[in-house]
Amino acid sequence: MVNTLGSFFSLYLATLVLLLGSGLFNTYMGLRLSALSVSEAWIGGLIAIYYLGLVLGARYGHKLIMQVGHIRAYAASAAAVTITILTQALDDNLWLWLGLRFIAGVAMVTLFVAIESWLNEQTENKTRGTVFGLYMLVSGLGTVLGQLALAMFRNLNYQPLIFVAMCCVLSLIPIALTHRLHPALQVPAPLAPRYYLARVPMSLVVLFVAGMLTGAFYGLGPVYGVQHGMNNREVGLFLAISMAAGLISQWPLGWLADRMSRVTLIRINALILMLVVVPLWGWFGFSFELLLVFSAVLGVLQFTLYPLGAAFANDNVDPERRVGLSAIVYMVYGIGACIGPLLAGWLMEIWTGGDVYFIFVSACAAILVVCVRPQQVTGDHLSEDAPTQFVPMYDSLQSSNVMAVMDPRVDVENDISHDLPPEDAEPASAGEQQDDGQQGQSDAQDIQATEALAKDPGPDQRPD
């Protein structure tokens, strides 16, 4: 592991610094807007539009990297994120912020694609799991440190924004000075929604709800803290404890998930989550120390739903179609992360109170308790290698779907996700047939561009 960390140190360092700034900004935004008496619906909308940019920007990021190379694309995207942050320091117009957050989401996912394609291309099969695990660990650590960094700023003025902008620029240094080879970029697998909806509908429900919970937590968690009298440092600690607990619990939960029914474990997780936050509905008053305990428990239960859902989905999908599964998982989780803060913010605005946030959490958990039942699992689509290895995955939106090929459960050499399943390949109408042709032409152009990039990577993609 030490050798792996040393081999990819520049890429891990860039990820750590980038997510430190990103983690701080998301919390700062909730605190700043709450101080300005902005409605919870607006705060939720700003988080949602950022996640929408993350989800929709992945394909744009691929194309940009194929056109100009990894370093140039990374530099341009880091500059774009920096500009959006500094512009928000100059103007408080919420409509302007809405557009800037979408642009920041598109640029951030491009940064993730650039880093992860490097990791993927230059990792041997025997070390893929270690490289993947360290990347997830560094990503989670950066987000946690971002919350703790709030303690450096007593005032919610422009200073935290300057710090975030510095982090974006600082992440450029290890990327620009890296001596690693710059790889050709893989074309992302096309979506085949009907195939995966038929195979793993229950898993996709879990992932969608997990996205709702995560998006709402990042967006409205700070608002809850402010409305309960926490200062900046306490809000940062309240969120950091939850994130850290969710990150650390991945490994013991993985041990348990490999030894019992995963659908049962998901349902137990959801049932405990539904009940454990009931005291936080506003019926009782709690000290800050006790709220930290609740925050840790919430993190363990909330941030482990995603890897559990992903493991359950992998158990029921053919091994050669798991790269395509990762694209669907990323999309479903991202859509949930867009809807979650919107819905939670709207509810908090209607009922006027931060305690409504935890009613929302209980409602999301109740959906899983109702929808996820062991007796509904038939086992008809169980994969030949099930149960697959549980893989710690703190939060997929702190990465991109490129990272899926690093997943130890994926066999890249035998994967056929680029070949649509028969039920998805058959057009239902002439209009769809034309759209499929245009999509196929676009994919063919991407493949040609990738092959050309591999043959002649350009001046900034050759070895230093």
C-alpha cells in the first residue's frame, strides 16, 4: 500500500486538496445563505444544480480531454471552478450563483475524469483494488478536512471563498508537475436502462434514496446546525463527525456484508436509520455533544447505503456488464442527489424549522423499509460470482463513473457493456432508430478520437 501511495502521490494529493476546498465550500454556502436569511428551498436548489452539473458534465469532460489532453483540460477546468468561486465572492445574486454552481459541477467532474483516467490506465490488475481503495479514502478524507477547515474562519465573508479558490489552484501544481505518462481516455459505456431496471430494480431504489439522503445532508445539514445555535466551528465538526464515521464504518460493514444477506442488511440499516432520528424531529432539546453522537450514527447508516446498494446490484448483473452498471448507478445516485436537497429544502421552508430535515431522513429510510424486502428477491438473475466482494465507496459523486473500471468486481478485458443488450438495441420506432444512429455515430467519433489520442497524444501528453 505504501508503494502504491508513493506511485500515485501527485494524483492523490491533487484529489485531497481539491475535495478539501469543495467540502468546505458546500458547507460555507449553506451557512452564508442562512445568515442572509435565504430560504431553505434556494439553498437546496443551489446544491441540486451543482450535482446536476456533476452528473451531466461527465460526457463533456471526456470530450474535452480527448481534444486537448489531460493537463490542458485539468488546467482549464480548475480555472473555471476558481472563476466561479471568486465571482460568488463579488456578487450575492442568487440567479447568478445558480448558473455558476452548474458550471462548477461540470468543471469538477472533468477534474475527476482526468485524475481517474490516469489512475485507471497506469494500474496493474493485481493492484487495482488497492489503488481504488486509497482513492476512495483520500476523497473522503479531503471532504472531512474541508468541514474542519471551517474553524479557521470566524466570519462568513469572502475569506472562505478565497481559501477554496486557492485549493483549486493548488491542486494544479501536482498535476502540472507529474512525471507520469498521460493515458488515452476510455470512451464511457452507453446507458442501457431497460436491461438494468429489469435486473436490479430494488438496488436502484436503494441508490436513488441514498443519493437523496447524501444530497440533502450536504445542502441542508449546515442549515440545521445554524438553526440550532451552532457556530461555524461547531457546524463543521457536526458534519465532519458524520462523514468520518461513514468513512471509517465502510470496512467493518464490508466484513459483515460479505457474511450475511445484503438485502437484509440494507433493510436493517434503513429501519435503524428511520427510528434513530425520530428524537431529532423537534420533540426534545439536545446538547451539542449529544448531537455529535447522533451525527456519527447518522453517518454510519447513511453513507453505507450506497456501497451496500452497489454490492447488491453487482451480485445480480452479469460480470461482463458491470462497467455499464456503474454508469447507471452513477446516474441514479446523482439524480437522487439532485432531488433530495430540493425536496428537503422545500419541506423545511413550508414547515419553517430545521427539525423537518430529520423527518425527511426518516421518510427516505421508510421508503427503503417498504421497498426492500428479502422475500421479494427471487435470485433469478444472480451472477455466477455472487456474492461479489464488498467494496468501500464513500460517495460516488466525489468521483466520476470513470472510476468504475478500477472496481475489483469489474473485469475490463471481458466487459461488453459497449454492446447494448438485445432489448435495448432494438428500436421501438423510426424516431428512436434515427436517434440510435446519431448516438452510434457520436460514439464512433469518440472511439476514433480516443484511438488517435493513443497514437499521438500531443505535446502535453507525452512523458515528461
